[in-house]
Amino acid sequence: MFGFVNVADYRSFCFRGEGGANYVISARSKKSGERIVWRLAKHRKSGHISIKPKCHITNAYMENLIAPLVPSEFLIKPKIVFLPIQHVHHLAKLPWLRCNQKIESFEELTVANAVGWRSALPGTDVEIAMQENIRCVAALQMPDATCIPQRGELSDALGPTITVELKPKQGFFQMHEGVDVPFCNNCVMQIQKVNSAGTFSAMYDFCPLDLYSGNETRMRAALQSLMLNPHRNLRVFIDGDTVHSDEDPKSRAILDELLFPDHSGNVDTLSDALCRILLAASDPSDTMPSNSVPLSSVLGYLLKAQRLDPLGIVAAHEIFQNLTYAEQRRLHDKTRLLYPRSDAESFLNPNKQDPMALLERYLFAATLKDCSLMITLCQVPNTESGPNTVKVPSPVSPNVELNFAYSVKVVDLDPKTPKNLVNGYTRYMEGVQIIRNNPHIHRPCVPPSITS
């Protein structure tokens, strides 16, 4: 579905976030009141907004490869829209405003001194686009995941709308030839970021293996560790505004007050609700396997897709380095992902064992290892019930339960490239060496005997 955007039809513009592949801008429709986001692709080298994004490839990738493996209830269906390039230039000023600042009218963005001169789509890029007769920029438009779909403003809400953006990462331990450290991929990478890259000042206690364990005690501990030290794995929004992140972490007491201003709950209440939401099975007959999450839970679907990786990062890097130049270029070319949906099964066929097929499955699984979950919930009366509600014990009133309406969406499903593999391998092996030099640097993810 395609459409041209009239920016004048929107108001209350704000910057929602930035990933490795996109800038995300949010706005509210003047007509419907719905809040949407535009995902504007980033140029790989400059980091500016791309004037030639491949939105059709990302859209086809989600429809033809992701959708057959992840149920529609967990996906946000995007549509491709086109925004005038001059309008994008002004919208691209939003990332440099202070956190949560909303610009009510688009005209305010066009006044340079009001918001500063800096733009993620500089005027020089606009000039180049004009010379190439490019007048619009394509973007993916979708509902803003900090709102609960089909529930409007929740007139029966008993508190604010809370959204937790969670990066669950790889949920299983993967052996790598020549690597004997008892740490999962995520923890190796985080140790490297703390001890070499300097990205974070301290290591956190979050481990994806705890989150995917299916054990509520371990899951709760994993979530609470992120509440204490989010790194880039967690952000908390309240009514669409970021209130807790690695860039601006809040103390436990402040976060309790923001989440539950009526003091009916606290951070532990939120962690309990998140555990039950993540364990919720969409198939009523689904039983929880040992040491894992239900197969039809959102984490169960992610885990199944992640396990399509037949290699792991070390073997994948070795195979990629042994490809011919032409084969490597082929993997860099995202147009290869424009498969018809009928060919998706063939694309991911586990019986195909040639190097290109193995790497295709590795890169596909990498998308599901690096996606995010947008979990939005709001307290509602206990009389409400249904598949998208969850009850948790009240921390202040014995024998009372708090009831939450919720929505879970999987986002950040951009296809990965060999560049992600090469860069990730370098950081991974650096992290492995740090651990070998400091065996007690952090608690192991698995017993050391597993890797010996």
C-alpha cells in the first residue's frame, strides 16, 4: 500500500528513537487522533536520512519472510508512504530536541531558530536530491506502538499507559568452535562494550537465557536487572514519553512514582506483569516445555526463528570470508530479499546446506536476535477480562489483584547484512579474549563444564 503524506494533516511531532537502520518520528493525525510513526531509513555511511531508501525491500521482507513465522497479532503492518523531501528536512530536526519535547505544529519546525539548524537530512543532501530530481522520500508508516491498538485513550484506564521497549536478544546458548567461554553471545558482547568499547560504565546482570527460561523467578530477575541498568536493552515510556533509559535512568523510587502515581503498584508489579505477558500462549492448548517459554508465546516464536541459524557467528564469519567476491556482493545486495511469499519456505529450507543458503539463514535469524518488543499495558478494572488482559498480585493490598490490558508488538525487523556479521564477529572475539584474560569478570551464563 502506497500513499503521499500531507504533513499538515498531523500535529504533536516528536522523536521516538534511533536504531542502527532508522530514525523514528511520531505524529498524531488531526482527523483520527491516531498516533503513528514514520521510520526513515539511515544512510549506511553518513548516518543521515537516506534519500534513496529501500522501503519496498524491508516491507517485502516482513510480509514474505517474517510474517509466516510470527503471528500477525505480534506484528505491526506497515505501509509505504512518501513525504516531500523539504518536509523530511524539517522533521529530521526532531532528534536534536530535548527528550520528550513535542512540536505541536509543523510550521514550528520550519522556523530555524526555534529548534536549531541541525537536521539528520542536511540541506546539502536536499540539494543533491533536487539535482537528481528526487522530490519525495519513502518511509514506512505504522501505528505508534506506545499506544494500545483498538483501545483509543482507554476511558476506563486506572493509570497511565506504560510501554516497555525490550530487546530480548538471543534466547539460547550456542557453541562456537574454538570458543570455550561459558557466556552467551549477548553477555560476551556486553562485556566487550563495557571493558573495551567504553559504551557502558558497568556490566549489567541481565542474561537472555534467564528471560527465555520460562522460570518466572529467573525471568523476573532478568527484567529487574534491566530496570536497574537498562543498557540499550530497555526503555520505559509513560503516555508516550520516555521516562527511563540508559541515557536518562531513574531511581527506583522515582520510577515507582511515575509508573503508579496512586501507589497501587511498583517496579516489581510491572516486572510481574511483563513476565506473565511474555509467558502468555496464544494457543490455549500450548504447554510450556521444560526450561523454556511456551511455543506460542511471543518469546517462543522468536526463539523458533532464532534457531533457524545453523552456524553461529564464528562459523558464519569463516564461511563468509571463504566466499568468492561475487558471492559476497550478492549477500550485500538486499534486492535478493524480494522473494515471493511462496518462495519463503524454500529460502529458509533447513535441508539446503550450501554456503550461501547457510548464510542466508544465519542473517535471517540475526534479525530475530536483534529485534525489539514493544509491550504496552494499562491498568483497567478487574471486571475486564480477555486474551489481552493479565492479573498480578497487588504489593500493597493482600488478596487483591491488579488487572492490565496489554499489547505486544515485535519491531525493528530490518534485514541484516554481512556488514553486521563482520562487525559483530570482531566485537565478539574481542569480548572472548577479555573473558579469557579475566575468567571471573562476571557470573557465567552456563556451567563452565558445558563449554569444556
